[in-house]
Amino acid sequence: MTVKEKILDLLYGGKITQRELCSRIGLSRSRVSEILGEMERDRLITRERVSDRTVIVSLNEENLLRIGILRSSEYAPVVLALENMPRHILWNIKVYDNSLEALKDLIIGGLDIVASPVISAFFFNLIDENVKPVAGIASGGSGMLKRNDKGVLGTTPLSKMERESRDRKNYKLTYFNNIESLIRSYSEGKIDAASVWEPYLTKYGGEKKAPEEICCSLITYRNRWKSLEKFLEEYKNAVCSMEDQARRKEASLLLSKIIGEDYDLILKSLDSYKFSISIDKEDVRRQINAMGIPESGKIDEFLRRYNEISI
């Protein structure tokens, strides 16, 4: 890791004084000041003198993009888009166990974009109307592992998997906070079936569902800013390229390093999806109504930012 990378890694944790930065990096004040000057000219950081002896160093938020994803194959075009971002735009990706934790971080300012199930995003929109989608990701990618045709069915809350699980009237639903505990419970015979997503559906040989409904979308909290606009440009290109095998391989390799799953598994699992930046209003409405979440005519307002941002 270079000195610049070490500095950026520290700054992702928040603002820090230049003196503390020198101590944490283990370099002289003159050398750190020289490096920070280069980074400031490259628009990567900002420095603010708050007293004669104290300078606060922080990331340049105008050129910063922090994205939260889940452990899912459908985010292949997301990481592909990030890899093609201009050098002056800093990006950081964090993998979450569930969308509820990711969306909570979005609201409190820890993230700029969340790749989230549409259903959980709408639930958060009822709490805070600033939570809105800006683009679709894919439909499909979900299905079921089962050893019995009735009994206990494990799923994750406020997800497309839960919505589909509700159609299985011969099962009693039970909920899990993450995919690992869900699959472990199924493997140990504690539940009779499990609603899962890719790449775990392919990995464990589950029953796949046709890609009829949108599963996830890109969710934001803030309004338009330059780094988001540039990301959406690259993201559109990435989604459109998902039919190209070479680009699929590139995206699968990038995602495998981030979520810690086998590259070949991710590549194969991409066949379960239909990738698209579009969000169909009636599709979203049907899913929300099926979950029993009060919609009250709020779908148009929920999709407003998606309609306003042209990609």
C-alpha cells in the first residue's frame, strides 16, 4: 500500500488532524505535507486550518463516492462501473449482511449509494422521504432451496425473497439477518426450505425463479452531485455491456474479490439475471402491495429522483 493509499484509508474513517496523520503514517511532517499538497491539487482531499497549530484533513466530498452492496452477483455491473471511474473520483465499497443496515448508514451519512432491494428502500422512504432510487439493477436472481414441500421456510426481511416466500402458503416463514446464517440453518436441517439469491442459488443447486420482477436498485439520499452523475454514466455503460462475455468475466472477477466468492460461480450465476437500469412503476407497486406495506399513492414520489436523473 502506497503512502497516498494509507492516507486515504485513514480518511475514509473521518476527518483527522495533519499532526495525527503524521503520527499514524509514521513519516515526517514535511514529507506528509508534501504528499497532502499533491493530493489537494488532485482534488482528492481538502485541508482546513482551524488554529495556528492545527490543520484538519478530510476527503473532498465533491469527488467522493461511498457505495454499500450485499453479497450478491447482481452487483457485478456496479463494481465494473466503479473500476472505470476517473482517477480524481475516490470510491469506497462496503459489503453488508443485509439491506437494512446499509440503508441505515445511507440515512446517517455513511454512504452515498446503496444497492438495495426496492422493497426495503420503499420501507425506508416511509421513514425518510429523501431515500429514493436512481436506477434499476436487475430482475431475477432468486429462488429456493428445499428438502420438503412444507414446513419452515427461511428468508430475509423486506426483500424480494420475502415477497416470493409469502406466496408459499404451505410454509411458515422465519427470518434471518444474513445469507450465511440462513444457509447454515438449512444445511443443518433446522428449516425445510430457504429463499436465497445468486450466487448461492447456483452454488447449492436451488430451484430458480424466472426474472420477472426487479430485485434491486441503486438508492441515494442526497441530491445530484458530480461524482454521482459520472458514476451513473459509467453504470449505464456497464449494465449495457452485461451481454458481452468479456465484460461479464471482468465484472465477475472484480466482484469475486469484493464479496469473497469464486469467480467461476459468480460468472455462471449471472445467467439468472436480466440486467436493466429501468424501474417499472407497476412492478414496484405490485411488490409493495404484496408485502402489505401501506403504499397510499406514494410510488410516484418514491420514483421521482429516478425520473429526474437521465442516464
